Amino acid sequence: MKQPPGRLQRELRQRRPFVSVSDEAAVAILRTADVVRRFYGEVLAPFEITLPQYNVLRILRGAGDAGLPTLDVAARLIESAPGITLMMDRLFKRGWVRRRRARADRRQILCYLTAEGATLLEQIDTPFDAAHARVMGGMTARDCRTVIRLLERVRQAHSSPD
Amino acid sequence: MKQPPGRLQRELRQRRPFVSVSDEAAVAILRTADVVRRFYGEVLAPFEITLPQYNVLRILRGAGDAGLPTLDVAARLIESAPGITLMMDRLFKRGWVRRRRARADRRQILCYLTAEGATLLEQIDTPFDAAHARVMGGMTARDCRTVIRLLERVRQAHSSPD
DNA sequence: GGAATTTAATTGACATATAAACTATTCACA
DNA sequence: TGTGAATAGTTTATATGTCAATTAAATTCC
């Protein structure tokens, strides 16, 4: 049950053991996230689009004709306000996003997916969905559900009111 | 067994369900990593140091008087080569790191923790180790070990020769 | 109705990241 | 031994992410 030197530890080439399992789990989460991010990045690379950009486009597709205020897009990502403005600028320059000031609340900028953006997403959908099947590697559906449940608990413990 | 709307899904305010549990697990990993990163970031904020910087200093402390070539430091982080140069520059300017060209292999730059760097780390150690106890929130040691084991399998599936 | 507050978004400054191109040094091996 | 390949590190360019300050519009509340 107890694998001798600890694989993660060897991975990091650390000399000292982890302070606690808590510590080790946190590092495992951070490093696995990097692996996952890189994996999706490679899937998207041929389309010259990054994972956060792809996520924004998918969010806008979900919003449909109603569009979505800039900060609502940010709220659905990890991202804070300033980052989303820049990213939206890039997506706009590439012709995938359109923006218009909201009539109802003139402070808001509504963002929409363009037809070009929708076409791009359609091209990406198939390889991307196929990637989902590979991202968790050798894990069973049951393992995935366990991870989902446990990590949910971690996030919950750190969550603001929500 | 099947929780009705899915908490993560609600978190993301997505309309459509995840394509698969694989998909959902990947998103859970990415979002939890962000939570963990932010948590450690807040612990370190009073010391005006970032998590990656702190990791570099700890690696150099581990290396001791022998020091460590720049790219060896990078190898122990997620980080690729160019990033480590900049970060080391910043740590040098702050007086926490010292550098010297290796005599044995004149291509290498050996990096060392300075006495000031060591003092800083000592100040951070206690609050940081205390944070380890909180980072995994309500999870038991057993849960942590489960997460460690499952995520290890995910990384393994994506690993290069190693 | 109008001053104070809040909210949506942007700007500027800085830290991480990654890819590509480059310099300097070392190594492999014919 | 000497040339071509590999390695260590930096530079440049671009993208993501965060904080603090700012602008403009909407809301609160006397």
C-alpha cells in the first residue's frame, strides 16, 4: 500500500518529505492542474487559440444572441476584470467576438460570438471533446467521481459565501 | 448517488452539463488548483513574495552551500527556462539570492540562497506550515491520500519517459 | 433633486508562463 | 583533434493573471 519513496517526491527531486499529507495533496493538485492545462493547450495549439480564450468563446456561445456583459464572462472564469478586457480585445481583433454597449445599462459592454467565432468553435468541438476522453488517462468513471467529490469539498472549504 | 444539478456546474453557471465525468474532473482539478494557489498566495502576501518565488527560495535552501544551476531550479518547478531567469533576477535584486558561474562547467550559473534569504524563509516557515493544515479544509488524511493516489495516476498517464 | 456610494469597465504596473531565436560552452566521435 | 551536435542560459515576443487607481454610469438615500 505504501509505495516506498513516494513518487511525487521523486518527481520534485525533493530531499525532505512533505510536512503532511495535506501539503502533499496540495502539491499534487497544483502539478496535476499544470499537466491538464498543458494537455488541453496542446489540443488547442493547432487552432492557435489558448485554453482561456477557448473558454471565453464557449461561454459566449452559451450566451447566444443575448450576449453577455464583460464582467459576467470574467465571473465564469477564474479571471479578474482587467484580464478579461485584454483577452476580449484579442478575440475581437481576431474577429471571433463582437461588442456593443448595453442600452439598458450604459456601463455594460455586451459581448457576442461572431459567426466566424462560431465556425471556429465547431471545428474545435470534435477534437476537444475527444480529448476529454483522454485527459483523465487510466481513471475509471468511478475514480473521476471520487476526485470530483473530494475536490469539491476542498473548494467548498475555501469558498466565500457563494 | 447522483447529485441533482451538480455543484461545479452551478459554480460555473453553465447551461449545458459536462460532456463526461472525465471533463468534469478536469475542470474540478483546474478550479481547485486556482483556489489552492490563491490560498497560498494570501498566506505569502504579507511577506511580499509570490508562491513561485517562495518555492525557488526553498529549493535553494535545500541545495545548501553547493548551490544549484539555474535550469535545475527550473526543473523542480513547473517553470520553463526563460521564466526562471527573470525570477532569479528579481530574487537577486531583493538580496535573497546570489549567483556565480560554475568553475566545472562554465555554461552553468550556480544559484545560492543568501543569509537574508534564509532569514526570510525562517520567518515564513511557521505561518506557511500552519497553512498546510488548513489548505485541504475538511478533508481527512485518508481523503488526502486518495486524492494523491488518483491524481498521481492522471499525471502518470501524461508523463513523458521521466 | 442632488450628493455620496456603488458598480462596470478600463488603464497601468508588475509577475508568471511559454515559444522561438540566439550566444557561449561542452561533448561526441570520426 | 577538430567539427558538428547537444546543453545552459538569456533575450524577445506574446498571453495570462493580479493589484491599485481611474472613468463613467447607475443607485441610494436624505
